[in-house]
Amino acid sequence: MDLSGLIERNAAFAPDRPALRFEGETLSYGALAARIEGTARALKSEIGVGRGDRVAVLSLNRADYLVLLYACARLGAILVPLNWRLAVAEQLFILSDAAAKVLVLEQAFSAVLLPLDKALAEMAIIGFDFTPSRGTPFNALLGQGRGDGRNPHAELSCPLLIVYTSGTTGRPKGAVLRQEALLWNGVMSQHMHGLTSDDHILTVLPFFHVGGLNIQTTPALHHGATVTIHSRFTPDTTLAAFEQDRPTLTVLVPAIMQAVSDHPAWPTTDLSSLKAVSTGSTIVPPHLIERFIARGVPVLQVYGATETCPIAVYTRLGGDLSREGSAGLPGLCCEAAIVDDNGNELPPEVPGEIAVRGPNVFCEYWGNTAATREALCDGWYRSGDIGRRDADGYFWVHDRKKNLIISGGENIYPAEVERVLLEHPDVVECGVIGRPDARWDEVPVAYVIRRRGCLVDAEALKTHIQSQLARFKVPREIVFVDDLPRTALGKVQHFMLKQIDAKTPVRGDDT
């Protein structure tokens, strides 16, 4: 059995039940199962997608994004979701690193096609909503499919997703998640949310994040519930959906909770259909939780990572929500522990590294044995996050992965920004840190040592960075300095840089 079998079973039990709603159209479970089968058939017969082949997708949220996921499961192929907020150079790196056989994209992101023709000319191209200069429209391809749309040995043990995370060494790493990881993740989501086929999920987070894809969306489909998809988040459409579509559950990262609850329509929007809102991706400010609780909506917290699919630790609907700031208990189908540097479990209330083990945990970083060995120790995923647990087993997260910056729910690794900065001929050395921000939780700030005699300014460096990286990764401020805090071996001490930044008044870029 493969993961698409869950959709087929739900279609057998309730073929007319709404599965996906998107832009005014509804796809029943029967129609969804048929579209998955047709897509798998076309990918196999017309493109030659085999077991283990990578199928990349570059698109805003849409129903056919999920169709592709389950078609890949049926074929034993692997879906590679691309972050549409990344720069074209970053997307090209991922496509090359994953050795994708085919790219499915929407026209809004067709800027990637010209450089793709030069760098990866053999890659097949499919357009969701247009006809690529070389390639086929998605719907036309479906009409050409032949055969049974299955490959031998496509089963739950097969890899299904390669989700790229920003690299701590300056390049993204592709976390490989098996089909069974999504299955067990879905069981934990059901346990967390009390999920049933009567639920209605509103999904506003992007599918290129495991949070948008797997905290509620795929679990809902596995349990026969209905999912309403928004192509992307806006406060207006989200608040309107609460009132008009009447969802029972949704996932909102803190930056979205802030935007929604700051909106003028917030006080008067009817939220009575919501049985809970789930949140995570960063430490959640208590005042945001209080805003939803004041409107009668419980807030559930979930802790995890791309590498855990992501559900690992959570608070549960109907459970103990009284422990302020707690991320909850280890999930129903996995283990979590607080360990020291040697992997020994620490006693309650002693801070240490959070480690997770279970069938939801990734199996490797694609093509990166060294990084895999560093992150996986005897089956335990060493998160790099610092936390503690109390005597009852509830977890608190104190610090995030090393120098990770989380801005508006997006992960930014300083090493990646530093790598691009150092490519500029006038930059000698640099350090990038996160600065607290009322709107985005954190924003990146760069401290830069210029080449002697050089007068390059902040705007020129920002332009240079934006030519290679997504806009949200461009430092909000660039501070020019003569030296940086270092270890005895000369390595920049980011934690010292953060302390210096916290004590210094906000400056102009050229200070």
C-alpha cells in the first residue's frame, strides 16, 4: 500500500464528500482520487517518471499541488516543493541538487525557465496554468496518460518528499521524508486536534513548508475531512473565510496571528466555527495567544521541524493548556527527550538539546552523508534547539537552532546571507544576526567589515544580496564596523554580536 491509498479508501466510503475547495471550485473525494490516478498515469507514460524520480513543483497553493503529492506516492516518486519566495539562483540550486526529472510550475514563476534552459535543459516542464515554451500544460498532459499509473514496489517505505531547509553551512539541505512519516504524522495530528471526517480545515500557510502541508492539510485528507485552500495568506481573505466558509481548524504562525488580530475587522469577525487554532514555527508571544482565547478560540502549540514532518511535541485539544509557554508533550507516535552534548537524557528542569525519535523523523539529507550523520544519532534527530521539560514531561523551548533567524515564519540562516555578502569584492568579513521586531518577530541585521579604502554603501550590498537571495533574507540594516567579536580561532561569535546589537541604539545603515 502507498499513501494515495488513503484517498482511494476515503473515496470508496464517501465519494461525494468534499475533499478540496479552492477558488470557488470543489473537488470531491471521488474526483480527487480519479485526478490523482490520472496524474500518476500521465507522469509515468508521458514523462517516464519512475520509482525514486524527483518531481519538483513551484507554485502557490492550489488543489493540484496536493494531487501531485499523492500521484508521486502512487508512483513511488518524490515531490520536491520549491519555495516561491526564493531567488531564481536558489531555486536553480535546489533543482540541480535534487536532480529533478520534471518541474511543474505556474506562470507567475516562469522567470526560472530561461536560466533553466541553459543549466538543466533535459528537465521536463509542465505548466499548471499556461503552456511553457518547451513543455506541456498540466490538463493537456492528463488527457494523454495511458496505463495503470503505478510503479513496482511503490509503498509506504518509499521516500515521498525532499523539503529543503536553509543550510547552516550556507547551502540548503534537502530533508527526505518517507511516505510512512506522513502517515504517522497524520495519526499525531488526529490525536492533537481530535480530527474527524466532519472537520473543515482552512489552509493559508504555503505548501512548500511542512507546516502548511502536514500539520493539518494532509492529515485531514487521510481522515476524510474537507480542506479549503488559499493560494497565499492575506488578513482580509483569512478573516472573510472564518465567517463565510466556517472552518473548524486552521494553522497560523505568530506573524499571521499578529496580522489577523491587528486587522480592523478582527473584533467583529465571527470565529464561532473554530474549535482551535494551532501555532508554532517559533516561540509564540503570550499576548497573541491571549487575543484568540479572549475571542473564545483555544490555541494549540506544536513543536517540530522540517526533519520531523513536522509534528513532534504538542498541546492537545481538550488537554492541559494551562502551562504558559509550554509546547506540550511528546506526540502519540514519537519520543522526545532533553539531552546533553553526549546524548545522555537530562533530568527535569535542566536545559539541554531537544532530540526526537520516531517513524515521523526524516531518513537523510539528500546526498549529504556528513550532515545526516551529524543530525541523526542512533535514530534520534538532534534538533539543535535548547529546551527543558518539567516533571510531568511537558516541554518548553528556550532557544532556536544555533543562529537561526525566524522572520514572519520564514527560516533565515545567517551563514547563507554571509556567503552571498562575502562574494562581494568589497566585503572582507561579516556577521549576520536576528534583531527582535514587533511585526516579524525577528529581522536580519548584518555587521560588515569593508575592504580598506572602499566606500561601498549599504544599498549596494542589499542590491547584491537580493540578486541571489529572497527579499525576506536581505538584512534590514547593514552596520559597517572595524572588527567583529571572535573565538580564539578567529570565528565570529554570533551570540556576542547579538549582545552588542541589543545594547546599541538603532542606527542608519551607514553608521
